[in-house]
Amino acid sequence: MDSKDNDAEKRILELMQGFVDRKAPLYYAPVSMQQEVTAMDRPAKGHAWASRDVFPAPSDDAVVRVVLDAIIDLGSGAEDFAAPSSAAVKVQWSGYRKRAQEKKEESEISEKENGSPAAVRNVTVELARLSGGRCLVVDYRLSPQNPFPFALIDLFIAYLSLLYPRWGFFHKAVPPEHIVLAGDSSGGNLVLALLLLLQFLRDKRGGRVKFHGQEVLVPLPAGIAALGLHGDVTNSFPSYERNARYDWLADVPPVLSDRFPSCPIWPSVPSRGDIYCEISALTHPLVSPAASTYWKSMPLMFLAYGEERLIDAGKFIAQRASNGGAVVRFHQYDRLSHLFALLFPNLPQSRHLFREWARFCHTCVNNLDSLESKNVRYGLTDEEFKGVDNGPFSTMEYESVMKRMRERQAKRKVWTGPTDISKL
């Protein structure tokens, strides 16, 4: 590494440490407080356009039964999970208003429901601007109050509502070939879980489900695009140790640490060893998609990571999907942390990633046959973003991956509350 690389790495590490110092109080705040802060809505300003709606839950349990069948079929039978139910799903459309004034308040757009979170609006508006599309953000039910599979059911209902809107909805039916599922971190995990659910529906149920009293066909979307997708919630891949220097993710998730404060919703009752699911479900494919054994005929995939702790799981997923026939575009940005493009949007790498992300979404819808698989790595000082071919996505074998995941799963303890009271 030359002096230019050393200087660049030092600046990046200082930037990341500054973020950790500023955000640590939030990450170690009670879960109920974190949810209150991140779920706050606010008016859209300037070029941002937002409109809120609510997708009603079906009156029967057909959608829930499909999810339950998938959990049973794809799992080992040893998993425990909460008895799920469906509910109305709050959503928020967002887009880019080209001619709006920079500080103009949100325009008077007909809205059915206020209260949807706006935490990711900067991301969705930028994607809408660059891709020329619009984004739908799903305000799914949060854990720990609503553990797996509640959020997955909400996302499934939202997807079905896009395809088959009821009378009075703001949108017309959206063709599946015009839909790209997108998410970051745990949101990326969730959209990939939805894709695996849709694949189950296609291969085991003829691609059909009863929705609001009618049997409908449920095709796969055009693609999936994710930043820092969390593909293994056991955090057992080698990069979780190897890339710790470049990442802000903790060795132990804050919500499971000895000094994390309890609140009325966490620890749960009864106590669990993960905020999202039971310990027994950690290696279920709909919880940790890296555990999936079936990747046949997946849609186009875009995965982007920093040199972060979660990257090996992402590479493994990319390899499995590629082996199953999918076109996969994988982008790695050296020395950068988890979600760097969201946390540090002014970095050249962040701007480049957003352009590639949006280009992929646009191409999925308009010219999907032009895309080919690639695995490209960008050096920290690669100012022209030429990138280098990074070879195969992954050489890890499924059996060794599952061995690591199960070993880490076996070590997970139920969290009953803080034990290091002196640090609270």
C-alpha cells in the first residue's frame, strides 16, 4: 500500500470513528426509544415528493397460510416462531420533483394516512431521481414486538397490492417486470426472503395465492437490488472477524450486549436470543437467506458492499444465485463500512454506488437482456472507478457454511436484560 492509499485509509477510518462516537448513544438507547426516533414522519421538502397510503389486510388467512407453509417446507422442522397474523400495511410513495423549489414544503397531495416513517426518504428520492422511477417504502411491523414472520407477511401483502390494487388505491396495477425489490442491511435481508417466498410459491403452489377473495398469479419481480444485505443473522462468515477494522458493526449486536438497557418491549416475554426471531430459527432460509438450498431461476440481482463484516455472506449468496442461473452484479468498495453510501453520501464512492444502483434498476425494467454477471472491486483510490475483476463470487461450500452457522447458533444465549449495570 503506497502513501496515497495509507492517507486515504486513515481519513476513512477517522470518518467512521466519528460516526461511531456520534451514534453510539442511539445504538445503546432502549429499543422503544430507537423505534420512536426512527419512525417519526416529517413533511417532504424541496425536490422530494411523498404520498402515504394503507394497504388493507385480506379478510381471510390465505396469505398467512402460504407463509406458514413456506416456513415449514423450507425449514428443518426444529424452528420455533410466533403465530403470525396479517394486518393493514402502511406504505409511503416517494419520488423526485424536478421543478420544485429547494425549500418548498410538501405539496397538498391527497393522503389516506399519516405516520409512515421517512427515515429512508433521502435514499428513495435519490434513487427515484437517478432511475426516473418512483419508490414504495413499506412500513412493516417491527420486532421485537412483531418477530419473524410478521414483517415478511407485511411485505408480501404490499407486493400483492402493487400487482392487484383494490378499488380506491392511488396506483394502477404495476406489472411485475416493472418492480425491483430494494433494501439495505436487514431490509435487504427481508426483500431477499420475500424473493425466496415467491420462489416457493412458484415452484410448490403453481405461483398462485388467494388474495382478497380471488386467486391470483404471483410472478417474480424484475430484480432485486440491495446494499449491505444481511444474509446471515448468525454472523458466522469469516469476514465478520476479518473486516472488523473497517466496519462500525459491533462484535456483539448492541441489543444482545451486557450493557444494553431494557425497556417494556425488550427483552421480550418470553425472552429470546435475537430481536428478530427465536434462536432455533436463526438458520432458517427466510431468516438467513444464506442457508437457502434452492436458487433456481432467480431474477436479476444487484449486491453492493463495503469491505465490511457482512460481505462474505453476500458473496456466498451471489455465487449460489449465479450457479442457479441468475445474472448477478456485485460491487465491492475497499476499506468502506457497512452502509457507507447512506452514512457518508458525499463520498465519491457513495455517489458512484447510487449511480450504479439506479442504473441497474432502470436497466432491469427497460433493457434487462443487456445485463451480464460481474464481480467488480473498487480500490479506495480508484478515482475513475474502473474497478478490477474480483474473480468468482465465493469459493465456500454450502456444507461448511451451514456448519459455521449452526455452531454460532448453538452459542447464542437468550437475552434476559443487562448484566453490566455499571455501564448503563
